[in-house]
Amino acid sequence: MLKTEIDKGGPEGAIEVCRDKAPAMAKAASEETGWAIRRVSLKNRNPKAVPDAWERAALEDFDRRAAAGETAMTLEKAEVVSENGKQVRRYMRALPTQELCMNCHGPVDKMTPAVIAKLKALYPEDRGTGYAVGQIRGAMTIRKAM
Ligand code: HEC
């Protein structure tokens, strides 16, 4: 979907896919499956995409494993954790950057002025730039009480 929208309206036109469609798709999948689904990052763009302690530890572990040569695309973590006396299933999967992602998450001096302006307007506290291809941009994180 991202690629189609970039081809149609340039990267600045595709920002809505990430802003509206991705969260909407996550919400629909949550309702369908009963799993809470969201995306998080150690350098988040959406102010709400802040990892909790478990997610932060997993993201840091993904970064270490990728640096040690593991394939970023398949990095994942699954665990049953106890939270306030309840058992919760948790799962996370890394989202590494590809060439396509550089349009909006790469070094700022490589991004178009239209993208920079739009991101600045929508995300004044954006930390999600400066990535290189193959780095871990963040993760998909899902959870469900048992
Ligand atoms: C057209 C611009 C654009 C492209 C291309 C793009 N993103 Fe994003 N990305 C965004 C925007 C905007 C957000 C904030 C979405 C929101 O408000 O929840 C975002 C958020 C994210 C997040 C959630 C965490 C955070 O920082 O808010 C992850 C993870 C992410 N992007 C990964 C990727 C990956 C991986 C790719 C390439 C496959 C990619 N993005 C391509 C614009 C883009």
C-alpha cells in the first residue's frame, strides 16, 4: 500500500498511509483477533509509539543481534509474562528499514522538502529519522491476556 501511494502521490502524499491507514489496519486486526496490536520504536515518531519496559528490552536486544549479524527481518521475541497477577502473552517482531522507508525515515538531508515540511507539521517532536537501510526502525508488538 505504501509503495502504491508513493508511486501515486510521492512520499509526501503517502504520509497519510502511515498516519491513518497503518493504525486503522492494526485496529481492525485487533478487533478480529483479540490481540492488541501497535508499533513502537526506540526513536519514535508518533508520540504514543513509546515502548514499555518489556518492549524496550526487546528492541535493544534486536539492535544487538542485528549488529552481531543476525537477519533483522526475522528477529522476534515471544514470552508469557505476569502482569498484576495476570498471565499475558507478548510477541514482538522487528521492522527493519528498506530502501522505500528512506523517503521518510532516512537522513534528513536526503529527504525532499515537501516530506520534511509535512513531517514537521504533523510530528514536531519526530525522532524517527536518520536511519540507514537494514537498521531496525521499530517493531510490531502484540499482546493478549490468557
Ligand atoms: C511516506 C512516509 C513513510 C514511509 C515511506 C515509511 N514511513 Fe514509517 N512512519 C511514517 C509516519 C508518518 C509515521 C507515524 C505514524 C503514526 O502517526 O502513527 C511512521 C511510523 C513508523 C513506525 C512506528 C513507530 C513510530 O516511530 O511512530 C514504524 C515502526 C515505522 N514507521 C517503520 C517504517 C518502515 C519499516 C518503513 C519501510 C517499510 C516505513 N516506516 C516507511 C512515515 C513513513
